[in-house]
Amino acid sequence: MSNRVKSASARIILKWLKKGNMARAMRDILPTSGLKDDEREEVVAIVHHVVRFKKLYDFALDAEKKERNPKNYVWLFFHDDILNKYRKIAVQNNMIDVYFSASTEVARVLQIYPQFTENVNREKSTHIAVNIRKIKREDALAELKSEGYKANYCNPETCIAAKSSAKYSSIIKNGLGIVQDSSSQHLSKLVASLGSDILDFCAGSGGKSFTVKFFNPAAKVKVHDANEDKLQSLFNRAEKLGLDIEKFDFSGSFDVVLVDAPCSGLGSAARNPEAKYQENLEKYPKMQMEILSEAKKYVSPSGFLVYSVCTFNPDETYLMVEKFLKENSEFEEMELADGKFITKEKRGFFITSGDIIYAAMMRRKV
């Protein structure tokens, strides 16, 4: 690996150590680094690994009597033997926060779901949701390959897996698809199958609303988000994609109300490893319940309330749904049939094709 790659990695790590926000540190440095696409991919791999295993790196450097500085973090990246040595020591001494390289709270959650450890610690992947109403998936794949991007099919039928640099491809630039994790595409497919009048109550910048329309172009989709800037971005993106989406005016009722609530984001730690170091997970459930309690008002009789979060923290997942159902007897849980990427929970289920997304379907009885 070239010295240019190591130098750029160290600069990004230094900025991250000073100011946090790994993604912003990379955005500030990579575009002006003069590196080729494959070199940028190498930098991203180094930085992600250091951030993902920061507690383990620190434990190893301290034990080896080396200073915690960017140069040494990059050096340690190339020494799996040293990292593995101290990972074993952490296990032997029950140092769960070092072994999982996470905050004490997050390590506790990972102890409950050790099967998800590999998911959150894997190398990040990039998925594209193809607007299959504008271009066939096979044609989109051929176009990506013709532009030099390595890409392959993945599930569901809108999805293509590619290198992160594919976000600069003509498919994205020309509104023929969006960058979106495969698990989110599975969730959107489910929502699109449940009805034709759909409210995305925490729409953010619109990814799931867009993919719902890819799957069900006849669906009438309305959106709401507390952040007006995100809504404006959503409508700008929708125009580029050629999608008809309306702003919710707090009236009417819908076949499906999707509440993709703000959450701790542990399920997306492969893309955002900083999520592993949170200390205040207790702040989310109260907010999530408040959002659900408002959104439920707009579900039609026999309609569906779909609750989802990109986490596996029990207080935000099945315990949240249990509490909601206990307090709202007019709703009942609907089970989802078994599937390749579906893992059932006490209430609801996890989607695990990419990020770990928890979801529960609840139907209004009357």
C-alpha cells in the first residue's frame, strides 16, 4: 500500500480524533487528496477499521507502549497479529467493551445479540436501489460495469451491490437509482405490498418513500418529517427521480403508515462505526413512543402501522412494540412469513441482508 494512502488515512484519523464525525472528516480530505478511486477505497477501509475497533486499537497501543497517534493507528491496521493477540486478552479478562470495541451500553446490547457482532463489524458495503420503472436492473448493472464499477446483483429485485465509488455513476447522476442499503429496500418492498395510500411519517431525505414508488408506482405517497431541510431535499430528489410525492397536511387516513423512527443506529454500525460508542441509549424510546402515538391517528380501519428502527437495542425494538400494543388495544401485531433475510423476534422481526433493521407490522382492528 502506498505512502500516499497511509498519509491520507492518518490525516483523516487526526481530524476525526480532534472533531469527531468520521464521514465529514473523509469528505473534507478525500476530494482534494489527489488519490485515484482504488486508493480512496483503501483509505476508507483503513479509517473505517480504526474507528470500528478504536477501543481495541487503544488497548493494544497502550499495552505495546506506543503513543495513540494517527501514524500508529495506521501502523497497527497492518498488524492483525497484534490486534488478535489483545482481542484474546480482552476475552480472557472479560473486558467486553474492548472485545466488542464499543461503549459499555452498546457492549451490553451486543452480549444479548452476539450473532449481530459480525454484521456491525463487517466492512461497509454500498447498495444501489434501481428505479426499475425507468431502467431494467440488468441494464443498470451493464451500465455500471461499462463505466468501470464492480457490481453484482443482490436482494431484493431493485438492488445492486457495488463499490462505494458507484455513487458517482451515471445511474445515480441521471436519477435512475439511489444509494440505499439492501435491508431498507426489503422494508420498502414490504410497505409497498400492504396498500396504495401510504404515509411515510419520518421520511427524512426520502429514501424509503422513493423505493416504495419503485416497487409500486401507482401508490399515492405522502411524507412528513420534523426537519424541513430534509423535506426540501426529499422533494428536490423526487423531482430528479421523476416521482410524484406529496407533503402530508395532517389530515386523512392511510392504508399504511410507516414510522421509520429516529434511533440509536446500532444496526448501521458497519457504515457508521461511531454508533458503537454511544452512552445514552435511554433517550430514544420516549421519543419513539411519542412519534408512534401521533402517527397511529392516521391509520385507516384495517390499515397497517409499520414501525421500524435501524437498531437491535431491545428498548427500541420488541419492548417498544409490546408497550405500544399494551397501551393501544385497537392494534394487533401481524406476523411476517419466514424469509431468507428475516429473523423473528419476540415481537416483530429483523431484516439482515445489509444493515440490521428491526420492523413490526401492526394492523388497526377497527
